[in-house]
Amino acid sequence: MTTSQFIIEAITVLGTAAFALAAVLAALDKKVDIFSVTVLGVITAVGGGTIRDCILDVTVFWSQDLSYIVIAISASLFGFFFFPLIQKKKINTLYLYIDTFAIAMFAIQGTDKAWEMGFGVPIAPIILGTITAVGGGVVRDTLLQRPSLLLTKELYAIPVALGCSIYSGFLLYAPELSQFGAILSAGLIVYLRHISIQKHVNVPDWAILQRKK
Amino acid sequence: MTTSQFIIEAITVLGTAAFALAAVLAALDKKVDIFSVTVLGVITAVGGGTIRDCILDVTVFWSQDLSYIVIAISASLFGFFFFPLIQKKKINTLYLYIDTFAIAMFAIQGTDKAWEMGFGVPIAPIILGTITAVGGGVVRDTLLQRPSLLLTKELYAIPVALGCSIYSGFLLYAPELSQFGAILSAGLIVYLRHISIQKHVNVPDWAILQRKK
Amino acid sequence: MTTSQFIIEAITVLGTAAFALAAVLAALDKKVDIFSVTVLGVITAVGGGTIRDCILDVTVFWSQDLSYIVIAISASLFGFFFFPLIQKKKINTLYLYIDTFAIAMFAIQGTDKAWEMGFGVPIAPIILGTITAVGGGVVRDTLLQRPSLLLTKELYAIPVALGCSIYSGFLLYAPELSQFGAILSAGLIVYLRHISIQKHVNVPDWAILQRKK
């Protein structure tokens, strides 16, 4: 295993776990049971990729590698019993950054998967990359009857869509630089999320739909 | 391009845009950002057809013709900046009629697509035609946490299902009259929506589920 | 038709109807119209299997046998006009047990279908069996904007998941006993639901996620 393979593997494992833990935090005020927490954890972790694969009309990724499911279930159960830990400031910050690296990587991977299939190039891969990264969380929030990220001002989906767009641009105009483009795009997603986490930067007011007074 | 091809093309373009604009109007009281408006616009415009194609197990239509996505994104952005325009009475009425022609045409096209594949003839095509026309709006409302058309008394989905049923009847009993049947069925959808828009005709009371007192 | 075929056929027909009737009861306080009741009935009855088949990437089951749809529509219409009947104590208890036999059978059938395709054995079939049995109800509740079974303390999905897990264990470790395993697993689901219905046993407190005081 090369270093870059190891890094990708590590982000995948930690990222899948972080996605599942996000479900525990999202469910905290809803008094759900341990089973529902696990279901929501699995949906958050693999839901986006599942929607992507259904739209791409290919075999769903986790049927070929059950480790995603096993990690998601384990992380959900861990989160159920130890969630006060995740809420501690330092650990929560660590958790937010793992989540950030995960959405960046899953977004680029999703874009890549659609692109290699020639699926609606160059626009559809951007949509599918974004769905891969944030789709599971949207389904989870809908099932929890809480406002999904589409209804909040947090900078979450926008960095993802921006990163996928830039990567898509590289694949279109400079395919020989695609590896560099992938790292740059993922880096941009991480950087924008970092600013949002550290400085609580939200979507600016002009970009919010509101009735004129 | 023949006249009828031109009409179909025009309804497709205008209808896709009208669907996306519907998302802007639906989101008006939710303070969503420009990105979410665009996502919801695209979901409204192509969501129904996407669910249909996933159920039919065929390649999703917009991956083969990105113009649907481009039109939906453009209309969403236009709607974001100029929504007070859409709310003006005359333009709103125009918008409602474009939407009406669009649901009529998408419903018939959806029924047709399923029928030609021999998918669950003669009942399943009615279901898939209806999903094509109204599925995107239902998903949008669910994501916006507002009551979807399934929970309102407006005559919207019923005309669509009725039109698809009649068209399905033509395909079954008089396939040689299918073109006439398509126009008649679409016309019926438009006519029922017209009555609903003009006279605010709702679903009658006997057809509403309610506990006996 | 052998006796066991007849039993399976009978549970399928009655179970599909029971699922559709569940939608009428779920919609009672929402003043939905007769069309929406029917849509929700069909979604409850065939929604779980539809999601399963989309994930499995196979032809949706009801396109090959429209009787599921016909039964679901008929039961929804029956429920719309005669719902006070279903609420009568004795008939409601009968209804609850038909629903119980139905979830047990659909869960085992769903597990089986995924297993025979070799889809993510041995864990994915458990997930797909559970989706088959309860997925339609979750979508219905989401569309009705009411808390789905993921948010209630009722013992409903847990018995299903447990039954699918045990059946999956039989298929893995003792495939020659699979028929016995199917009956045992379905029996366990029915038994746990029976306890829940009769004694109002809920999910125990330790298994509920709650903030420490």
C-alpha cells in the first residue's frame, strides 16, 4: 500500500465513522432509540453514495465492500453510548475536521465516478459529487423532521458544489492535471469549511431569498 | 423541425423553467440561500422524471441531454433575483398556465415512456406518468418541510392522474388513435387545471378523509 | 397449489391490503383527499419493495404482477369509505395481526431476494429485508409530515431487523435448514409484535438516546 492509498483508506474509514457520528448528534434532541440511531447513522454514511449509484444505474458500492456498513454501524453504536464525549469541545473540533476531510474526498470521488462513466459530462458529475457528499445528511434530517442543510445558512453544501465544479473544470480542460485538480478542489472544500467552522462565516445576506419589505 | 416538434420543444423548455420557478415561490418563506434555491429548482424540474427512470431501470433522461439541467439552473437563478416579477398578477397567471401545459405534457410523456417499455401495462404507466409530472414538486416540498400537494385540497395531482388514465385507455383499446388520445388527455389536464385556477375549485368535501363526529 | 403456496398467497394479498389500510389510519388527522389516500396506500404497500428493487438494480416487482397495485388501490378506497370499521376494537386487532404477519413475511422475502442475488452477503440482505417490510411506511409518514417509526418507541422495526438477522444467520451457517430458519425468524417477528401489541411493551429506556442531565 502506497502512502496516498493509505491516506485515502484512512480518510474513508474515519470519514464514514464521522458521517455516522453526525447522525447521533443530529438525533440528540429527538429521543430516538439505539436501533433508529444506527439506521440514521448508516443512512448518513452511505445514503449519498447510494442515491448516486441508483441514478448512475450501477451496483450500489456498499454491496461490494461491506466495511462501509460495518464501520457505520460500529460508529453509530459507539456514538450512542459515548455521545457526551463527541460533544466535548476539543473532540468535537477534531470530529468536525474529520467530517470536513470526508465530504471533500467523497465529493471528488463521486464526481470522478460519474465522469469516468461519461455520465452527463461535464455538469452531471458535479451534481452527483455533491449528492455523494451531502445526500445522506439531507435524507437523515428529513427522516428526523429537522431542517436539512438546504434550510440553514451554514456554509456546507456550497463549498462541496464549488469543489466539484472546479474539479470538473480540470477534467474537462486539463485532464492531464486531474490529480492536481482533485487535491486542489478537495483542499478548497476543506479550506472553506475551515473558515466556516473557525469564524462562523455564514452565507451572506444578499444570497438569501427574502421578500422585499 | 415541424410545427408539432416546435410546440413540444417550446413546452419542454418553458415547462422546465416554470417547474424551477415553482421552487422559488415555494421557498419564499423559508429564507433559503441562492444555492438551495437552485438545488430545489433542479429537483422540482427533473426530480419526477428521475424517480420514473430509476423505477423503470433506464438511464436517467437528463444525463443524455443536459439542457434540462441548464434551463432549471438558469430559471432558478432568474427567479432568485426577479421573484417579485413572478408574483405580479398578470405574469403569475402566465406562469401558472405554462406550468399547466408542462404537467400535462410531462404526464403524457411519462405514461408513454413506460408503455413503450411494456412496463406493467396498463396500470403502471399511469403511476409513472403521474410521478413524472408531480414527483419533483413532492420531493421539493418535503425538503422544504412544507405540506406537499398530497396534503392540500388544490386540484393538481388528480387531473394529472385522470389524464394519464384516459391516455392509458387509448393506448390499450385504440392504439391507432393514440395521438388523438394524447392531445385529448393533455387537454383534459389543462382544462381541469384551468377551472381550478380560475374558479378556485377544490377537491369536494365528500372526497376528503375526515373522522365522523 | 399446495397448502404452503396458498398460505403465502393469502398472506401476500391480505398483507398488501393491511399495509394500504395502515395509510388510511395514518392519514386520519390530516384531512387528505381520496386520491392522496390511495397514493399513500400504494406507497405504504409497495414502497419498501420498490426501494429494495432500485437498490438491487432489478426490475421493480409490481411491474411484473400488477395485483399488488390493484389490491393496494382497492384496500385504500375501501379504507377511505369504511375507516370507522377498521377502528372498531376487534377489527382493529385483526388488522394489527394481518399487518404483523405481512411484515414478517415481506421481511423474510426481502432478505431472501437479496441473498439469492449474492448482494452484499451476509449483511446487506438484512438491511434490504428490513427496508422491504418498513420502508413504505417510513416514506408515507414523511410525506404526511408525521413522525415515522424511526421516531417512536413502538417495537416495530427492531423485531423485523432481528428476524432478518437470524434468517441471514441460517442462510450463512445452515443453508440446509433455511426453510426452518425462515419460519422461525418470521415466527419471532410475529411473537415480538404480539407482545408489543398485547402488553404495550416499548423500547426500554436504556436504549433511548437522551442527553445526560
